[in-house]
Amino acid sequence: MAVNILGTSDDATKAIAGALQSYADTHPAAEVDVYRYSPVSVRARVIDPDFRGKSRSERHRTVWPLLYQLDEDNLSELTMLLLLPPDEKEVSDVNRDFETGQYAKAYSLALQSSQIKNGAAP
């Protein structure tokens, strides 16, 4: 399954998505999303039935080794990594924030506005 980049795509979101692609390749039931939350923050979420019954530490030990391969600049932009089985998706406060993406939408609009002011196409 492919990793989805939601909203604005840039070098950091592409690098993080690329690092998570190997997880998606070996976990076909996983849903993997990456998005630019703000000018200095990228968020990633992996929803995978294979996380069911595993502690947060066990989940992180599965995914972080893939991310440690990123260069320091791209890794420093990853400010949230959410690892959930599907049944925790609805009860996770952090996931609700991820799904609504209000700040990310505001950032995207501000970015477009800035590009238009500077004469660049959004």
C-alpha cells in the first residue's frame, strides 16, 4: 500500500513518507499518512491491525528504526508519530486532531496566500 501525503508536499514530507513506505510494503493492511502540520512540523500516522495488543513501546520499536535512517534535518521536522490499531482510531484524542487538521488547513491557506502575494503560482 502507498503512503499518503496529505496536503502540502515538500522535501521533508516526501522523505518521511519514503522512510515509512518500507513499513507499508511489509504491512499491506496498514494505512500510512504524512502531512505538513506547520512550517516546522510534520505529522505521521500509521493505522495497522498488527498493532492490536501491542504496547506503545512495542509499536514504536517497530517503526522508529525506519525513521532513524532519515537525515537530521528531515527527522527533526517529524513532531508526531501516531501508531494505532484500527479499534483505537475513534477513541484517540490525538487522532481526532490528526483527522480534522485545522492547523494544517490554515497553514496550507496561508502558504497559498503568501505564494500569490509573491507572484508565484500556488
